[in-house]
Amino acid sequence: MTAHSNSQRLFEEAQNYIPGGVNSPVRAFKAVGGNPLFIKSAKGAYITDQDDNAYIELINSWGPMILGHGNTHIQAAVAKAIEDSLSFGAPTAIEVEMAKMICGMVPSIEKVRMVNSGTEATMSAIRLARGFTGRDKIIKFEGCYHGHGDSFLIAAGSGAITLGQPDSPGVTQGVARDTLTAPYNNLDSVHEIVKANDGQIAAIIVEPVAGNMGCVLPAEGFLEGLRSLCDEEGIVLIFDEVMTGFRLSKAGAQGVFNVQADITTLGKIIGGGMPVGAYGGKKEIMDYVSPQGPVYQAGTLSGNPVAMAAGLSMLTQINEDETLYADLSKATEALEEGFQANLDELGLGYTMNRIGSMISLFFTEEHVVDFDTAKTSNIELFGKYFREMLNNGVYLAPSQYESLFISKSITTDAVGKIVEANRIALKAIHY
Ligand code: PLP
């Protein structure tokens, strides 16, 4: 049994000063049992805890570390930026470079505003859509997570499902009334909602590939259908690509499915590991943002030069790496094949969903296409699986309702180790 005494001690101390001992609920191991590991360092595919246990990790800081931990180019860019001070609160040259880079990579983004997190990006995007259309209501999909803005904590995924608090206290009835929800992949339902709220819908916000109820792919025609509906009804289509942006392709999910959003929200990878988010889109919409337009949105640390240095280095490397996405897909496909072989060997019929370097193994035999089918997963079994994987050196997201992320550091050797851990873990929890 691996020793976790330092993590244990830190967690006990943390709980005296930090609610639940963690600065984000998804970091707690509440859904899987046990206490969170306190992390000391990470390099490449490995993360090391305060007891010096090393694990192959498949969370990648919940997405950002697509090139693996300790990327020397990003670290050098940050070190260089720091020499010139940490923040100015005034425009900088690197913000212009960053904006040009994003607009160059994501064709639907003509102008972009930098913020400090994915949550800020989505909150700002819906305010902008409301200001632009003069309408109040938005449609989101059950099981999609768009950060912790009040408007989004309605049938939300990720930690909100994991902890069984789909509607958080503190979100007013008034705010909740303006968020209408539809099942993911169900176009008919969206049409019905739009019809019943004629002329009142400002935006439809969607994860073009959902990652917050586990990985769930858009059904054929779903994104295209949303696009046509928004065009017909003058609704702003927001693709929340905080997770998929720069992960599925240089142009995110839009680059894979060839459907363009009016506004795209970004985060995670765009900061190279620093706290960064962004929202961008059509010029005519973005020009509604203050100080050009009337929709207010601001930030003391937005476009922070150190964060921009990290993000720009990340995007530059992604932009220049012609084989990155093919390599990531290949490694993830090898993982999928290995997991499938293990399931077959053990006579288990569980479902796997994968696209590019996002993958989820659901402990259900149903096809997982939306929140309801995702919830058929056996959560207790997932908890046991999580703990067995950890005991066998693999650190997974501590929830069934998350996608795993593969980084460039997951090489053939690491894939082999993960697949073997998966075989041992599946066997241990079933036999
Ligand atoms: N949108 C999506 C799709 C996300 O996955 C997340 C976070 O996981 C967010 C928004 C919120 O981003 P942040 O945690 O940076 O506020």
C-alpha cells in the first residue's frame, strides 16, 4: 500500500482554513472516497505527491497541460516575462501578438478579449449575447458545464453533478428562470424551447464536444442543426471551447466539425497552465464590448504579461507542430484499444467514448449520448476503479463525469503502463 501520510496531514490542516480543504470542489475525492493527494511537482507525463509517490496522470490540470508538464519553452517564456515586472494594468505588445495568434488559429474569431478564467469567458459571452440581441434568455444543455457563473449552475455537469448539487443555493430564481435547458444531442427539444419562447432567446451555449458529463460526442447533424436554428432566429451561437479549444485541433471542435460559432469561449490550454480565458467571435458582435461598445466587461489582471507569455508559447508550439493532433489521437486510440481488449478479456460490456485526445470509460453498457445516459454509470464501481488505478500508479480525474486528457508526454511506454493498470483494476473490482 502506498504511503500518503504527508497528503493526509496537509488535508487535515487545509480543512481548518480552506472550505473542504480544496480551492476547487472537483479536487476533493468526495465522489470516489479517500482524501486528495497534495501535489509537489510534475514533469512530462508524471505527477509527484508530497509523499514522493509518482503517478502517470491523465488529468493534465483538467486540460491545459497538453504538451505535458514542465514544458521548457513555456517555462523560459515565463521566466523572461517576469524580469519586466508581473503586471502593468496597461496594454502590452504581447497581448496584440496573442490576439493575432488566436484570430489566426480559429477562423470564426475575428476579435478576441482576454480574461482570467473559463468562467469569466462564458459569463462575459452571455452578457455580450444579451446586449447584442436585446433578449434575456439563454439555452444550455443538461450535463454541460460552463463554469460557475450563476446562469450556468442549472443542470450543470462536472463537479456540480459529482457533488449532487445541480442547482446551487445562492442562484436566484430570477437568474434560473432565464436559463432554459435541453437534453444534449436533442435538436427537437431545442426547437420546441425556441418556439415556446419566440423572440426571447439571446444565445444557445453548448460544449461542441461535451467533456463535463464524461466525454460525449455531438450526434451527426446536432451542431449543424443548432447553427441553422440560430441563423433563422437571430440567436447567438456560443461554442464553449474552454475544454476543446486547441485540444481537438488548432481551431478546436470547430476545426473538426466544420461548424462555426458566433462567439467562442476559451480557457485552459490558452494559458499554458496560467489562469487565462478568452472570448471572441464575429467583429460585429465583439465591437459591442466596452470601450468600443456598450456591454461592460473588465479585469485588473486581464491580459497579464506573464500569463500571456505562457499562453503565447503554448499556442506557438501547437501552431508549429504539424503532427501534434495526429500523435495525440494515435496515443489515445492505443489506450482505447488496450482498454477494449481488457474489457473483452474480462467479459465486460462497458461503454467508451473518445474523440482525439479526450476519452471516457463509463461503467454502463448503455450508449452514452446525453446526461441521462451518462447517469446510468455505476458511480460506486467507478470509485473502486479510481482507487485501484491510483494504487497501480495512474492518477485519473476523481469523477466518472469527466473526460480524461492525453498529453504529448503520454508515449507508448506510458500507454502500456496505463493499459496494464486498467486490466488489473478492472479485474480487482469485478472478481
Ligand atoms: N467551460 C468548460 C467547457 C469547462 O470545462 C470549464 C472548466 O472545466 C469552464 C467553462 C470553466 O473554466 P474555469 O474553471 O477556468 O473557470
